[in-house]
Amino acid sequence: MLSRRTELILGLFFLGLSLFAVLVWIPLDSETGMIETFRRQTTMGDAFLPTVAGALMAICAVVHVLVSYRRTDNFDTENPTIDGNDLAFLLQLIGITALSIALFYWAGPIAVGLFAQGDGGELVTYRQMRSTYPYKLIGFVMGGFNLVFLTTALIEGRVRAIRIISSLLVVAILIAIFDLPLDNVLLPPNGDW
């Protein structure tokens, strides 16, 4: 672990960088704003995704600064940089990510294969159903929840009920940001089908 002073400097650096990007760089470098409305159709502007990414980076930097500020020790630890525990953690994180991506990509098509039918009872494909509820959200919700919940459980070293709620809340916020206000956006991975 780096020293408290180094962690604070890193957090403040990334906070400043993200605020510069959101407030100066992105507005000057984008031809359109966050949201564009043309002929009663609302679409994502050029600045939408970079601004959301910059804002999330600023939030993470603020959290990092606050956590570093509250640290009681001021010095580097004497532990080796990478040990067996770190490698085990990395392998578990890779497994969680792989499982989440598999759920993210295949949960929707599997649900369509099991439950969806056309008006006349004929079979339908996921491509036909990818923009209809609930199929458009199944992969995003299952993969996103799995990734956030299991990653926080791994980091904390235990499973807590409050993390179920916070993971569902994170996924719901992402859906509210990317799916609800925009008419022509398919949540990932629906655009790949």
C-alpha cells in the first residue's frame, strides 16, 4: 500500500483531471451536447458518454481522497508488492468477470429461447426481441448485478445483505441513465445481436 500522502496526491490528481475533462475538455471538443432532440426523437449527444465517464471518475476520486484522508497510518507497508494472496484475489476477480460477461451476453438469448413466442406461438429469435421488455434488460441486470455484488463481496471478504441492495441500485441507476431517456439506445450487449 502506498503512503497516505501519495494516495491523497493521486486522488486529488484524478479528481482535478476528471473535473477538467467534464467542465472544459468535453464541452470544447464535442459538437453536440449531452442530449439531442430532433423531430421529437431524443438521442444521445456526442458529449453524453464522456461526461458520464468523467463524472464517475470524479466520484471515485472523491471517495479515494476521503478514504485516504481517514487513514491513520502514514507510511508504506513493508509487505512485498505481490504475494500469493494477491494472485489468488486476481484469479477470483478474473473468474467473477468471466462469469458476469457470460451472464451479460447469454442470459437474454437463453430467456428468449425458453419463454418467448410470437403472436401465433411460433419461435422467435433474440434479435427480434432484443428491444422489448423484459428481454432487453435480462442480460444487463443479471450480468451487472453479478459483477457488482460478487466484486464487492470479494473485496470485503464476506457476503452482506446491504450489498445486494446496493448492487441492484447501481444496475437500476445505469438503466435509468442509459435506457430510459434515450429512444434509440440498446443496452449492451443487445446491439451485438
